[in-house]
Amino acid sequence: MTSPLTAPTPEVRPEVRWTPRLWGTLLVLCAAMFLDALDVSMVGVALPSIGADLGLSTSTLQWIVSGYILGYGGLLLLGGRTADLLGRRQVFLVALAVFALASLLGGLVDSGPLLIASRFIKGLSAAFTAPAGLSIITTTFPEGPLRNRALSIYTTCAATGFSMGLVLSGLLTEASWRLTMLLPAPIALIALVAGLKLLPHSTRERDHRGYDIPGAVLGTAAMLLLVFTVVQAPEAGWATARTLLSFLAVAVLLTAFVLVERRSPGPLVRLGVLRSGTQVRAQLGAMAFFGSYVGFQFLVTLYMQSLLGWSALHTALAFLPAGALVAVSSTKVGAVVDRFGTPRLIAAGFALMVAGYALFLGVDLDPVYAVAILPSMLLIGAACALVFPSLNIQATNGVDDHEQGMVSGLLNTSVQVGGAIFLAVVTAVVTAHTPEDAGPQAVLDSYRPGLIVVTGIAVAGLLIALTGLRTRPSQASVVVAKSTAPEAERVPVRD
């Protein structure tokens, strides 16, 4: 196995061109990413209607969101490595079929526990489709301009799906919350049928030296317990014995996981990949990027709906410019990465993100949208357009094909765990600063410390990105070809 510190062993591959079949493959993978983001954003707006219809308490409603996060964040490491070992195409298609069935189940159930179970299954299936889909791209498109363009389009679908989910949920919930659960099912089925025809066949890893069952059990248990503990900590209390013991158990499981991985001949996560500063910066940057944005979106949604009295649709439309900016720039980001490299774009994106969050600190109870809110949305949209594709490119560059699923799972785990941890921190800060029987101004004042934390997380991401600019960029060798053929041409490009 090679380290991402060095260029992978050259494979000889003929040049890849943008054929209709290749576009079809990318569209299938983009559809799955789109559905993941769509599903996450749609359910939040529908929660009040779900609670009223099924008679669910606020704590039970929380698990409709947390159940998805638990399945997704807890099983991503296993999902990524499974794609490497059992075949990316096979894992992707099976998981996509499970996602479609779980969506159908979620729209038909009449009890809270069954709805939560369907959400957990959807998160579990997404934990397999996300790393499998990303690794299919990175093994189909050679490192360099072709992969950069494919990844910029792919990651843009996440932002587009999230933005469209907000708008669609506002419209669909007016008719029935069940439509928000059912909508992903037909889209997933169409993507599944197209995937059976278009996705390239992938072989299983032949020299994997066995299955790391102890590592899989320990890694999955540690991630599940970590996400569960973080999600429950604001309600249970961060300093309670239950929370502290849970974090202690997570630490024990992670320590055991590291010891097992160091000794395993075929580890679930090859720890040597984290010796690369580039890889570590990508993982930490992903945590800061998604964690800050989720915290910001949570607070702004509360601000718009609870304090300003905006409807769900009005709130969704307020976020739309950020998503629209990302969608419009999708075809350009790859070329910008080719020219300037990922470290510069990640740093520039985090700088824009910090500016957008800081600007929002000045909002009041009577804002003029075009003056007080829109500038922040545009800055954050531009930041997302630069940072998210660049993080995916940076994490997967220089990694051998047989480890692409593992690295993809690691990156997605960083995204989800970062989102869960920092959202819980932001929630705890806001709760601590909210007095009892607070009026609108006092509630708004309690949001500001949370927004300061969000801005601080983005500043940390910027500082991490700036350390990448201090290192001398190395010239990486890139294979210009298809992943399935035997001849290659290597050309130097900017990292």
C-alpha cells in the first residue's frame, strides 16, 4: 500500500473523454448525492406537521433527524471500506435500493418509532452510497482536470439538493408531510435503473489480506456512540455522569480501534494515510466547514421563523441565493482548482465564510433582507462553491484506487461528525444564554454567542487552511486515462 505522501504506483490508462456514457455515470452518482442532501433539508421543515399528525413529543421529533445522522455518521467508515472490498458498483446499487425502500416506508408509516427506524435505515444506506459514489468518481476519472471537473459538479449537487429541499419541503408540507418522505423514492428508483446500465463494473480488492472484522466492530461502535452522545448531550447535560461516561467509553473504543488497526494486515482505516499533512488538513477542514454551516443554518432558521415570523417557504427562499450561487458556479470550479490549487481555494473560501458569518452578527428584529441578510448568504454561497469541491479533491488526490473508498468514507465521516459535534456545541451555548420567559430581543441576544461560536469554527478552518499555504506545493503525477485500461500517460500538474 502506498501513502498519499507519495504518488501512487503508475497505471497505464488511455485518455478519458467526456462521452455520453461517462456523463450518464456522473449523473447517476450526482442523483444519489442530491438525494442525500435533499432528504436532510426537507425533513426539518416538516417536523411540526409530523408531530401534530402522529402526536409526537419534541424529544421524539428530534430523533427523526438524529436517527438519520446516527446511521449516516456511525457507519461511514464501514461503508467506505466495504466499497473497496466488495466492489463499488455493487455496494452503491444495493444501498441505493435500500434508500428507496426506506423512503417509501417513511411515507407510509403511522407511528413515531417506525418513522425513526426508516430514517435510521436511510442514514445507514447513505453511509454506503456516499463513499461508494465518491470512490467511483475518483477511480473512473483520472487525477487532474477531468477529476476536478467531475468532483466540482458532484459536490455542487449536494448544495443544490440542500437548497431545493428547503423550498420543496415548504411547498410539499402544505399538502402533506408524507410527500416529503416519499419524494426521494421515485428519484432513487430512476437512478437505480440508470445505474444498473451505466455504472462501470468494479472488481473486488483481491489482495486485501482478509476482512478486518474487529476493526469494523470497534470503529462502527465508536462512531455510533460518539454521534449518539453528542446528539443527546445538550438535553442530558454536558457535565452529567451519563454524558461523561459515554465520552469515556468512546475514548476507550477509539483507543482499542487504533491498536487493532495498527496490527491488522487489512485494516478498516490504514492509519498511515493520516501521516500526510494534506490529508489531515482536508479532514479537519471538512469538520470545520460543515460544522460551522450547520450551526449557522440552525440559528438562522430559528431567527427567521421564531423571531421574524417567516413561513417555512419564506425561510427557504431566503437561503436560496447561496445554493443558487453554488449551482451556477459548478462548471467553473474545476478549472479554478486546476489553476490555483486546492490549498489557495480552501483558504479563500474559509475567508469568505468568516466574513459572511461575522456580517450576520449585526442583524436585528426588523431587518431589510437585501441589506442585512443577502450579503451573508452570497458570501457563504461563494465559500461553499470553493471549499467543498476543493476538500473532496484534496482528500482523494494521490491515493491509490483500492483505498479511494476508505478515504471517501473518512472524509464523509469528518463531515458528519463535525456537523453533529459543532451543532450540539452551538445549541448548548444558545441554551445557556437564553433566560426564562425571554422576550424577542433577549432571544436574539442569546443567538449571538452561538453565531460567535460559528464564526470561531470558521476561523479555525481558515487557520488550518493557511498552514497548507506555508508548505511548498509538490508536483504530483497524474494519470490521464480510464480506470479500466492498461496503458497510461503521466503529466505533472499543480497539487
